[in-house]
Amino acid sequence: MSTTAAVIGCGDVSSVHFEALAKLDGATLVAVCDADPQRLAAAMDAYGVPGFADHLSLIDAVGPDVVHICTPHDQHASVAADCLERGVNVIVEKPLAHTLAEGARLVKAASAGRAKIAVCFQNRYNATSQAMHALLSSGELGAVEGASATVLWQRSAEYYQNRPWRGTWAGGGGGLMMNQAIHTVDLLQWLMGDVVAVSGSASTRFLGGTIEVEDTAEFVAEHAGGARSAFYATLANAYNAPVTLDVVTEKAVLSLRGDLTVTYVDGRVDVVPERRSDSGGRSYWGVSHELLIKDFYSRLEDADPFWISPAEAEKSLVIIKDVYRQSYPESAATVS
């Protein structure tokens, strides 16, 4: 029996969702939705399915089993909650929501258990991320002493001008940390443990004439197990450099630079290569959307919530909003 699917929001990142659905046995795309008439018409023509200007009309007319939400950030939580309340399963792009209040709303909607939901932190499915998590969880490396991560990327004024919501608090909920570096923030807390305290700052160093949100940020986080991590990110780099993530333990140093290098104190060195993707999506989206989507569909009949749930995705949102609170103490728009 085929599982029917619809894509809500036919902008840039939707391309990897369409690709994954085309490769997924037993899944059939039955509808698309976008508020922009040109994008909607293009998607209808490309995929040969009906199109709708709003998600509720789509659900009422088609009743899909799963929806993929690829809208601007400020629509994630409201659209996802509407779908869950109607018993429709959801895959929603990151971030969970553009505000803490909307994030909490979606966590509550998911807890009602009317349908299943996944949040797209696809980098957890990377071969390197999986290997790091397995090694750290096994205990064989001894105590975790600390970690560091960097995201040194580049975004132009045109990137924001083409999608104006990206550069605003109201539309994006933030800038660099919400739209680019959130994947690395998520990996840090997933690998190192829950963050119990964070001290950081966010600022606009490069794109001040274009955006109202941050393009540079840094923080130091204390984790529940006692370890500390340091994080730095900027969009002022000359190019999109590989994300770095280093974890230091008693018995080894784990160093992520595309591939993962594990250097043991006894001199051994192991390398875990990352998979290479043939996706038409942008390289900085990573290689694992397809794996996350396939895994979600395979678990639709499971009684338990999907493992990257709204409650799990809320952790990175809270960290980021805490940095905003410290950086913009007089602006409720950054954390509301």
C-alpha cells in the first residue's frame, strides 16, 4: 500500500524532499502547496500533481498521509500543528520554530500523539556523526573533556534579497544561528549532552546594510556531564569552509573535517569517510536528508515518537535564543 505525501512550501530546500520522495519505494507525491503563484505553478508542472495556495485546503482536498513542511521559519510551527491536529504525519525543516513560544506550541501538539513528526536535523544521519555518537556513547574513550566547533561560511546580500524573510526576526527568528549554524549547535548538544548553561554573543559584522539579524556568533556552553564546548560561526568568510567539530576525550581526539579522524593516545589513527551525495541540493545541506526521510517513513507504524522530535529539536532553539537574549537584552522580538 502506498503512503501518500505532499510538500508544503516549494522553495529552495524542497528540492531535496522531492528527490527523496522520488527514490522512496511505497511513497507517492499527491499534492504541492505554496503561497507564491509562480513557485506553485512550477511545482505543479514539474511533478504533475494538484497545487494549493494554503495547507488547510490541501489537507481537506487530498488528505495526505505525510506532509513535508519547507516553508519560511515563521510558518513551521503553525503549519505543523495544524497538520498534527488533523492526524497528518509531518516532516518539518529546521528550525523547530522561529520563537520559543511557537516551539513550545509544537512540542505540545506533538505530545498529543495524533500523528508522528520529525524535525530535519539530517546531519545526525551523517556517517561521521553516527560514528562520533557511537564512540562517545560506548564509554571506550573515557571521560569527555571538551569540544569545539566552527561554521565559517559566506552569504551575500543577494541571498537575503532573494528571500527577504531570511534577514528578519519576524520571518526567520534570527540569522546565522537559526538558518545555517543550527545544525552544528544541534550536533554539539547531541554529542556532548544537554546544555545547562551558555554564555555567548551575536552581532552583525558584515551584512548590516542588508539584514536586521546576526551574521556572526559565538558561545561557550556547559554540558550536563561537566564538559565544556566552544562555538564560533560567521557568514563573513570568503567561502563555505567545511564545518569543524572536535571532541577531546581521555583516550582520543575526534576531529571532523568532512571526514572524521580519530586519533588515539596510543598512536592509532582511524578515519571514517563521509558519504558522498549525488543530490541536486546545495552542498552545505549535507548528504543525509534522504536517509532521515526514509527512516521516518519506515517508522510510521511505530508506537514511539520519532527520535528527532519537537522536544529534541527544542534544545537547539533554546540555546540559540539564550544567546540572543544575552546579545539583545532590550529586544523581545529576538526571543519571544
